[in-house]
Amino acid sequence: MAAPYSLIVITPEKTFFDGETTQIIARTADGDIGILAHHISLVANLPSGPLKIRQADGSWRTAAVSTGLMKVGGNKVSIFAHAVEWADEIDVEWAKRSEEDALERIKAKKSSQDYNMAELKLKRALNRLSVHDSYAKK
């Protein structure tokens, strides 16, 4: 069995996860990356995507990350994210409404700033729906 290491996942509102894991798989700007104990130090940009965490019992739990930053070093991984939620706790109806709102704002093209914010909102909504559909236990 792989050696454990410390993982902390923090959002502006709360500490989402603080404990030990033996492996995570995170989506970075350069693609998915697996992290085991004693991984080389790195800092990575996290776009909206899934975060898979291997729990102490060997099972996996997946969360939807809405952009952030990951720091790996000293046998510890720290993830600072805009928002994170477990796949099985995602409010699908809210995510669908968010997607629809973002699409309407993109079509309206009021300003470049509003358009960019709507694109980010759309990516977050699609990520939440995708993570829920792919990883929530049915």
C-alpha cells in the first residue's frame, strides 16, 4: 500500500478537507496529474475539474474544483480553490440554472468583462454537472 501524506483543501469559506491520503489525481492546466507521497515539489494552476482523493480505506471520493492552485512539497499537498464540493453533494438543478444563466450572458455580450465572467461561470457549471454525472454514487 502507498505511504500516506497530508492533504488540505481550502476555499475562501471553509476548510473542505484536512487529513491523510495516499493518492490524489488533480486536473491541472497541463493535464491530469497523480500525486503520491514524497512527490517532487511543484505549484500548479487548477482549472475547473475533478479532484480524486483516495481515502484511508482505499476507496476513492471525487470532488468538483472550481479553479485554484495546488502546492506540493514536504510530503504535503495544499489546494486553494475558489469552490469545491463532493460529487454526490452537487445540486444538479442549481448547476443547470447556472449554466443557462451563463449562456444567456454570453449571448448578450454586454461587455468583454461580463463575457469573460460568463465563460468562467459556464465552465464551473459544466464541470459540476460532469463531475456529478461521472462520479456521484447512484
